[in-house]
Amino acid sequence: MPNSVLEVIVPHAEGRVVMVDSGQQIRITNLNGQQIADTWVFCRDDVGEYHSAEHTRVQVSSLLPRVGQDFVTNNRRSILRFDSDSCHGAHDMLIAACDPTRYELLGAAPGHRSCQENLRDAMAIAGHPRVDVPQPINLFMNTPVLPDGTVQWLTPAAQPGDSVTFTCLLDVYLVVSACPQDMVSIQAPGAILITVGV
Ligand SMILES: [Zn+2]
């Protein structure tokens, strides 16, 4: 079967959903190097099954994503394989997606966009308006855990054009939100490119 390439731009502060089949590879590119990309993966045949960070941490004995690992679902099935990473490992799998309450607490004006609402809007477009909001894979988010257990809030280590690639191991919806966070100094606004079928 021919493998056509699909490219989708995720503008800063917005979210997008793409369908990816089992066996297809995807690349997520950080166009300015400083934009965090909250990423979720849901099974297409049952969106109640999705990538689960807490189950993945058990599976791989690591707090943070690493090349070569599988990400697993809340049913402990492999859903995604981490194939390559041109920025060598500064990603997060611990910090919750930003949401309207987070921005309210930070003093933002009402209606501030959030990754949580970007996820819900994207999945509503896919026909699933009431999905759970799991812990995202926060690509390019540079928040290492120190030996005393505290989390450092650093800016992304990525350079413009840095990318990560994954192979999907199930038929999925992949959602990426180019995080709107502008109340905490951990990123600079840019766009994210999703490429399916690389
Ligand atoms: Zn966010």
C-alpha cells in the first residue's frame, strides 16, 4: 500500500488531531525550537484507552521519555515507540496539561487558551467530545527532576528544526497542542509541524 505523507502545522496556542495507522511513523518538529508540544495518543477503536504516562513509567522504569522505549496504554498495551530524538532527551512526562484554572490562578484574563481545551476541541472535531484528559507527553519541555525530587523549570533545549520520531503500534488519534503558556517563562511561542508517514 503506498504511504503518502501528511503534514499538519499546529500554530502556537492551538491544537490539532491526526489519524495515524499502526505501523506508520510520525515526526514532530519544533519549528522555532522553543515551543512545548503537549501530545496525546488515543486508540481509535476505543478512546477510553489511551497513552498513560503512569503506566509507561512502570513499564520503562523511567520518569521521562527515552529513545527506544515503548509508551503503553492504560491497558498496558504498547501504543507508540520512541524512535529518534535530535535534541537528545529534554522532554517531560510528569507535568499536567495547562487548563483554564491554571491560568486563572496565574492571573490571566478569562478565556486564555489551554492545552486541556485544545485537546478537547481537537477530539470533538474527531467525533469524541468528552474524552479524558490524560497526563500528556510534553515534548521539548525541559523540566528535569533534581536528586532532591524538586522539578526545575527550564526553557526547551531544542534548536529550530529539532524533531522527534515515533512509530505508532496501534490505530490512533494523535493530538498535539502547541502550549499557550505565556504566564510562566518556560518557552517562546512558535509552531509545531506534525508529519505522518515519514
Ligand atoms: Zn499547555
